[in-house]
Amino acid sequence: MATERDAPYPELKKTHTAAHVGTPWSDHKPPASAPVWGVIQGYGNYWLLVSAVQLGVFDALQRLQPCRLAAICGELGVPERTGLFLMDGLVAIGMIEQYRDEYKLGDLATRYLTTDGPASMADLIAVAPGPLENWTDLADTFRRGTPATPIEDDAPGFYLPLVEATFPTILRAATRADLKIGYSRRRGTRLLDLGAGCGPWTAAVLQKDPAATSTVNDLPGVIGAAERTLGRLGVADRVTWLPGDFHEVEIEPGAYDMVVLGHVIRTEGDDGARHLIARAFEALKPEGRVVVADYFRDNTRKFNPFGVLMGLTMVAATRRGGTFTNEEVSEWIRDAGFRGIRLVEPIGFNQMYVAEKPR
């Protein structure tokens, strides 16, 4: 029996044709291996980007560009042999641009990868995956059901650098959300910001409305970051501080015009997420609104890879965390008593449910 021959480049050739295997004619070919290689190389791509940020590549290019290899290597203090693969690698993964022998920043790196970029993610890159040792232990996490080192063991130690790194992105989402939900049209808003991190939602609302006030909550070891950030922005004089666990702190019932759960429910599991949504309902005045902002999975769990993979990050890092489907979250909001539920996406991947407490 003849052995079927495989092509060295199956994505380019059709090997199982009549000329090779006889009749009846077949147009079958094996799938390309590119998706597997893409995943394998993704590990190196991530560490290349982390290294570039640590070395200051993007800020250096901002000062020197366009520049040749010798100039950027001299600025970074790296040998040209390794510097060549550093710079060409960044070109290969689309982080910087190259024309002939000169390197430069493109719009992507200028916006997201320089430290003073308008939507900088430079500090976020190293902390976004959570504890790195949990990824090498992922198979055992699947077996046990929980990671060996969950972030809950040292929540302030993990969240403090994370909330500082995510502040620019969430502030941009919160600010642009006003175009979708018009919170600035309700003057004198009294906001409750639960699990506020550095307070990007408080910053956005208070900057839009000089008459607004906010009660900012987070863990005792984290809330200081909000105090520093909001103080620097000049809005801390309109903030009341509420340190403590957002499941347990005392909240004045029926007192707020707006409650924000900004990227917090995915760490809490089903019961914890439901409880936070119910607390938001209790805290709101009639016609007050809740904002539940997070990364969600679509109802089929396969058409929004970002939401699915963010859920995987939660499984790798937390005891009970994960992302939820749109159907699950909207049902919980409805069950809590809210009406007029809307889903908006002010910036890519940052979705938020907005709903109103009835009269």
C-alpha cells in the first residue's frame, strides 16, 4: 500500500491530488502548523516585549528616532549582536517600525508603549498575567481547582502595582463612557466606587462634574494609591474614603446616584459577583444607576477570545475568579431588581453594563 506523502509547506501545496494518489480525485490537504507555532512563539514574544520595556527601548526611540542600530544600542547599553535581535524582533511582532536600516516608533508604540503615551500600557505589561509561577503550574491548577499561590494570599501586594498600571486604560474607558451613558448630564452626582483601585472612575466623574462627590472603597493596603492619584489630579477634596472589603464595609442604603463595579466581579466567583450587584442596588437611590464594567465572554464562549482568555488568567491567579457570559451578568443584574439594562463598549474589550434602579 502506497504511503501518502506530506508536503514541506502544506499551506502552500495540495499534495493529495489525483496525480499523487490516483483516482477518484481528492482535494484534501493537511492543516498548516502555523497556529501551533504561533502559540509556541507567543511565550518568547511576551518576554521580548517585557524586556523592551525594562530596557527602555520605546522611550529611547522616542528621543532618537529615526535611528540606526548602533545609536539605539549605545543609548540602551547593549551589544549590537544582541541588540540586532531585540530590535528586529520588535519589528517582527509589530511593536516598532523599520525602514531600511533605521528604526522608529509607529502610532501603536507611541500611544501604548512609551511611558508618557496618551494610553500607556508600559507598566501593565509585566503585571497583567498575574503571578508568573502560576502559569508553569497551570496543569496542576486545573487538577486541584485552585492555584498554588492565589493572589488572595497577598491581595494588597498584588493589586497595588496592578491598579497603578491599569489606571490609564480604565480612566480612558470611564471618560469615554460618558459619551455613551451621559453621567455628566446628571449634575451633582454622588458616586460609590467599590474596589476603586487608583480611582479612575472617580477621577472621570469628578473631572466631568465639579459638583460631583465620590465615596472610594478599596482594601486598606490599596486605597492609598487612590489617595495619591486623586490628590495629584486635584479632586481628592470631594472624596470620602471607605477602606475595607467591599463585601463587608458598611454602605449607606439608598444614598447614591451611581455605583461603579469596575473590573472587580471577575475575581469574586458567581456568588460574590451576585452579592456585589445586590449591594449596589441597595446603595442606590431610585433612578440611580449601576455600572458593571469588566471583560465578558459571549454566550457561546467562543467568539470573544479576549474574554475567554482573561477568564483563564483569573483561573491561574485566583481561588474563585473567572469571566462571566453576557447572559449570566445581565440575568444577575435583572434578578437584583434593575431595569433598563444596556451594554456599551467605550473602548476595545472594555465592556460595561449600565442599569437603573426603578422608582
